[in-house]
Amino acid sequence: MLPGFPDAQPVAGLVGGVLIGLAAALMLLGAGRIAGVSGILARGTGIARGDMAMTSAWGFIVGLPLGALAIRSGFDWEPATFASWPVLIVAGLLVGFGTRMGSGCTSGHGVCGVSRLSQRSIVATASFMAAGIATVFVLSLVGD
Amino acid sequence: MSFARRLLPPLVSGLLFGAGLTVSGMTDPQRVRGFLDVFGDWDPTLAFVMGGAVIVMAVAWTIQSRMRTPMFGAKFSLPDRKDLDGRLIAGSVLFGIGWGIAGLCPGPAIAALALSPISVLPFIGAMLAGMLLQKITMERKVIRP
């Protein structure tokens, strides 16, 4: 599909990206909010305070797996491979701590903030991308 | 009506978001780590996902700038901070390290609950614990007179 990158899925990526953009646009224009998953999750679980209604927060949270299910149901698909539980727990702690400390994740900063040309979100996105790239590189050196 | 107005726009947004993450393969940690593996076997798919989402949202922001109130809500409730601080960068770096280790960020992890629940549950549990830990250790204490 993409010359030089036999595993890449540019069309599926673009279609999925447009769906994510429409999702974030509906949250912005419909509900007047940023579709930031880490923030909404913190709000829904009561970890963060905010003025978002619990009904709204949980509507969004529950929608995520339902949307995934809607795509997969009726098709054969291969389950993805995940890291071992201890690795997932270490990674989860870092992701939870870091997204709250940095006020957002891939959705809030990466999609909503970058498209708004927010300086904070552009810096945050560059920071987590660089850290992710460095982490994968270092882990590849030690044999992953 | 009020309940439906609070529930439905975020629910449909979540459905579209989860569908988009799944269509684009972002619920597969190997594909996400492939994108971060720029010095190895690079998989640029995530760049197309981000590109598609950012283009649609750039249009949405120009529409938003001409609206007084959201379609189904009383007011816009949007971040307005402009300052850069150490917390923003340090927090994002910690998040990026976790993202690189597991190939998971919050959205795909929650969406994958429908696909690989046993695999993502420990990640989600640890992520919520990490959020709580951040709140306990870093949130400013309220001093009562």
C-alpha cells in the first residue's frame, strides 16, 4: 500500500483518524468540551473534580468499547498481542501519573490541542512522542 | 430531555472514537509501538490516524469560533491556559515512557476492554492508580484557616 512500508495501513489509518476527528468534533460542537480521554476518565472515576456531568463522562467512557465492539462484531479478527501483566502495570502507572501531571494524553493534547494550535498541547505532544520513541529505542537495545 | 442531552452527545462521540481507534488498528499495541520504532522497523500508520483526526478537528475549531454556545449545552468549557511549565513537560515525558513500554494510551486501553479485557484490565487498574497517586502526591493542599 505504502511504498517502503509493507505493514503500514495508510487508508485504514486515515479512515479511523477521520472517525476520531468527527468524535472529537461532536464533543466540541455538541457538548462544548475537549474529547480528552485521560481527563474524562479522571472525572468519571472521581479522581479529578470538574464541571462535566457524570452522565456525560460515563457516556463517553462506555462509548469507547461499544464503538470497538461495533467494528469487530460480525468479522473474524485476530486478537492483539499485549505485554505481560507486570510490564502492563508499570506502563499503566506511568501513563496514569504522567497524563494527569501533564494535563492530557494523545486525544486531548495530540488531537484536540494540536488542531487548535495550542502551544501547551504542541509541546506536550512533542514531549510524549519523543519519550515514546526513546523508550522503544532503548528497549530494543536491551532485547525488549 | 435534559438527561438525554447530557448523555447522548458524549456517548455518540465515544462510539465514534472507539470505532475509529479500532478501524485504524490503534487498539493493537504492536502497531503503536511500530510507529514509535523510528530507528527500527517503522510503521507510519499512526501518523495517518493523527493527520486525519487533526484535519477534521481543525475545521471543527473554525466552526467553534463562530458559535456562542454548543449545540446541546449551555456553554463551552475549554482549557484556556497558555503558559508552559515543567509539569506539562515532565508529565508528558512520563506518559510517553509508559506509552512506549506497553504501546497503550488511555483511549485505546478503554476501547480494547471490548476486545482483550484480560490483557487491558491490569493496565487500566494501574493507570487509575497512577492518576490517584499523582493527585495525592502533587495536588495543592487546601489550607483552611
